[in-house]
Amino acid sequence: MNQLIGQILTQDVVNTYGVTIVPAGTRITSDIVELLLNHKIDPTSVRTEPARSETDRTAESCGAMVRESVAVSKPLFEWVRMTGEIPVMEFRKQILPAVQEAADHPNIFQLFEAVKARHDYTYEHNIGVGVLATMIGRWLKISEPELTVLSLAGMLHDIGNVRIPPEILDKPGKLTKEEYDLVKKHTVYGYELLKDQKGLHPRIALAALQHHEREDGKGYPLGITKEKIDYFSSIVAVADIFHAMSSKRPYHDPVPFYEIIAQMKAGQFGKLNPHIVSVFIQNITNKIIGQQVVLTDDSVGVVVYRNPHDEEHPLVQVDGRFIDLTRERDIQIKEIIIS
């Protein structure tokens, strides 16, 4: 079995109950081999390939793709700021293919790390939400033609920010009421920029307008309820929240993913589409099985089981013992170790 160490899984490994044990794209370690044996899976039966840097889509290559997309997008968004015109073909040809390819990265935790905004939030957020919305759309089995619309909707959802002064967008402290009211207008500004643009589907403009609306009518700018919120707008809303909370902002550090998930489930960001949230959480928590994690007590372990009734509190193996996070409520997952 030692020959498997360092190999890359090419398919998800599932147990007899159909639960993903180790996701595709994972590099096999001795801990992974032990995990497979614990689930009575013969490690030699799994499908792998050599870890070849020239063919393997590593976190570094995914990150480079995202960074390049951000760099290419900057002059395009600046063009919109200066002229009010949307360079549709440039967005389609220069950015859309990379966004859709990044969204297909086999290790979603590498992907999450790659799309986090760190230095230039305004531009990094547009690309990050485009990638995450595309990923969610695939999980929801949206057709490829519609997925292109959704990808563009994610990339352009905040385009109205070109009309907001940068000193307000990048303000490190709390916004005044007047500043916050102005920031909220980015949804309307975005809709106005996109609604009559040739070559763009009307749902793209709707996503710009509606991605801060909530199903209970407590969102903005119009306070509409779920019947009037476009499905793509609801997908972009989930991607927008996850990316914003997991990124470094002028006024907050990245929030651990388990905490974001818990807050989504608790409705702390407002009432989101429950089906989209459920599919999003299920896919993330399915993929966490087999991942090395750091807990809030600084111990390091491997996730070995996901409780389907309490997804953000899995069973973690640490130094030969098992910690059930559904019982040990004072311990959480602080960080996922990216291999």
C-alpha cells in the first residue's frame, strides 16, 4: 500500500451508504489509507494517478488562474466606471472561460482558498462570486447554456459599485447611515448599467438588482419576497455571502467556513433560498470527509464521518481518539489544512 502514498485520487471514494469518504483530487497520505481501512475499503481498489505537477490542477495553479482573471478584469471594470459601457465580449472571452474552469477544480477547499479576497477586495470579490456561483450552479444541475448566464451574473453582480466612491467601499471602520444607504444603491446602479446592454441576458441585470433581497422581504433595495426573486439571484446571494465572509475585509478577518455555514442555517444573513443553501452545505460537508483539519483547541485531526442531521459538526479522529463535534460543542473546526 505504500506505493499509493502521494498519489492523487481521480474519483470520490464512497462507503457502502453512499457517503463520500475522500473526495477526488485528494493526495493520499498514511492517514487517508487508515481512514479507508476503517471504512472497510481496500485502498488498492481506489482509482489514482501520479501527482504530476504539469498535469495536476493544484491549489497554486487554481490560484494563479483566479489572480490572472482578477488582473484582466480590473481595466474592464475601470472602463465601465469611466464610460458607463459594458465590454461584454471582453468579459465573455477573457474572463468567463477561466471562471468556469476554476469552478470545476476537484478539491473545493483548495478552490475556496484560491478565491479568497486578500488585497484588492472589490475586484477579487467579483471573480470569486463568479466562480462560486458557477460551482453552485453545477451542483444544482443547471444546464450549460444557463450556467454561462449564471457565471456572468456572478461576475457582474456588484458592477454598480463603480458608481460608489472607493473611499466608502474601502473604509476600514463602520459606515455611517448615510454611507450605508449610498452603498446599498449599488444594486440599483448595477441594474441600470446592465438592463439594456446588448448581448447580456436580462437575468444578469436582475441578479445585480436582487442579490441582497431576502425571501422574507427584509432585504434591499425593494424588500420583495421569494415569489419575486429570480432563482439565479438567489444563487448569487449565497455565493456573495460565503465569499464576503470567508475573505479578508477592511473591517473583518476571514470567518471560518463552519461558522459561516452555521450562520447561514440560522438565518443570520437573512432568509435565503432553503434549497440552494441545503445543496451548498451538503456538497461542502460531503467533501470534508477525509480532510485534515485544525480544531479550535489547536489539535489536528482527520474528519471521518459527517452527521447528516448536523453537517457542520462531524466526527474527527485525533491521535487515535475520536471527537464527536455534535457533543463537544466547545470545540469547532478552525481551519482546513490545504494539501
